[in-house]
Amino acid sequence: MTTEFPLVLVHNLVKRFAAGRGLWGFGRSRGVVAAVDDVSFHIPPGQTLGLVGESGCGKTTVGRTILRLVEPDGGRVVVDGADIFALKATELRAVRRRMQIVFQDPYGSLNPRMSVRQTLVEPLVIHRLANGAKGERERRIDALLEEVGLDRRLAGSYPHELSGGQRQRVGIARALSVEPKFLVLDEPVSALDVSVQAQVLNLLSDLQERRHLTYLFIAHDLAVVRQIADEVAVMYLGKLVERAPAAVLYRSPRHPYTASLLSAVPVPDPNAQRQRIVLTGDVPSPAHPPPGCAFHPRCPHPKKDERCRTVPPPLREVAAGQLAACHFAEEPMP
């Protein structure tokens, strides 16, 4: 792990949701879901942390809570020196220029009644950028479109007139328009065709190098994350179960859940011999997680014992720069 001072620092982040009530919203609450449970990580300037895990593990909630699109229940987040959770509403608005988000659905995240030009002008107006002559705004919009690989003639188009890849590029341009330092990329290519995914990933890498951006890249596809992440954090039922530099994690995972996810990644070689790790059972209810290690009901590790069922394993360093929450993280994977 790098020793460079982090641009993004997340410490003991907690977010809980009420599990709901009875029919028609009456009756007692059914409990609380810990969507994010004591999550900590940091991202150095200009680097990418890939946050991965199955659907429902809390990845998106982490990203939105960091930006205070969802209010936290505990923890601390510092972005570019600003203590995000301590800011008042007026202060937070000023800081939002430094941190932006690109959403998963490029169609749902764009206003269908606004043209591309209007979509890109809106953040400039809100943050009082390019308030001079109209020509200045037009030049900035043209530059943004060119930077994300779109023809400036598309500025007058509406979302329904664009392809999925073009819409996502507009979303990226909108995020870049206020010149942020940190981007939360929430499944930014999962809704795109494979060939378009590669183009958008290359674009994100180029933008990061050119603008020295810092990314939190949220995804469920480890093959995609491998192309862009410097470090990878794996989530399960609201907790981090492993974190390591990408090259180390892909070469030598220390948590059985990580190993099972990696075993499902397709390999473009029909002759490759791989052992698929198939997990049994379903993901436990986040409202009623199992005691001990939350993964133990599905864990394929041959050495799991009573500790796994009763003692929650801490996220600890098991090798240089590699953390894992498993009682047998030092043992060879099955």
C-alpha cells in the first residue's frame, strides 16, 4: 500500500435502515438493517479503489453515504481535507464541487426534458462557473463533449436520442463540469455492451491520468475492476472482508468469499483449467445476520470450526498490505 496522504479517508462508516413495518406501514418495526457496518478505507490522490461484492452487500450505500446523498449513522469521512459529516448544508454545497458521482443507469440519471447542453449548463450555473458571456459557456460545453469523446453537434440532443454509451459519456461530462477531485463511479459500465464497456473504461483511465482524479469504482464484475483499480475492497453483508492491492488480491486472495468470486470470473482461454468454487445456500438476511463470521453458513473452507460460528473475525493484516476478515486467512485456500 502507498504511504501517500489519502485524498479520501473513510473511518468506521455506519449506515442503518429500518427494515419496515407490518401491512400498510402499521405495527412495530421489523428490525434494522446494517447496510454498512464499520467500513474503513482510504484512497490516495490519483488512484482507484474498486469496491466489489454481490448485489445487496452495501456497495452503493457506501458511495452515496460518503457523498452525503444518504445521511450516515456513524463514522467519519474526510475528502480533500474537508470533514464531510461535520459540514453544515451551506458548507456542504461548496464542497460538492470536489466530489461528484456517475450513476449506474445512464438513462435514468439524465433529465429526459433537458438537452445535453442544458444538462451540462446546469452545474455551471449552480456553482457559479462560467458566469461570463454566453460564448464562454458554449466553449466549456464543447470542450467537455470533446473530452469525453462526443461530437459537439450532440449538444442539442435529448437523452432518448442517444445510445447507452453516449448517455453515460454525458453523465461523465456532467460530473467533470465542476472540476472535481474525487468521483464515485457507481457501476458505471454494467448497463453497457461489452465493447462499449471497454471504451468507457479507457475513457475513465485517460481522464484520471489527465485530471489526476481519484476514483471509488463500485462494481460486481471483478473482470471489469481488474482493468482500472489500484486496490480492491471486497464487501459481504455490509462489512469489508478483504482489502489489498489489486495485483495481490487477484493473485492470492485470503478470504474464501473473495476466492469464490474470482473463480467465477470468465477466462478467455477454452483450455484453461480452473476449479469453480460454488457457494451453497443463499445470502443471509441483512436484518438477521448469522452470529460469528457472517460468511460461515456458505464458507467452503475445510478448516472452519466453532470460532467461525461464534466469534466475528476482525479485518486484520495477514500479509504485507493485505487485510482479511477470516480466522484462517493465513491458511492455503481450498
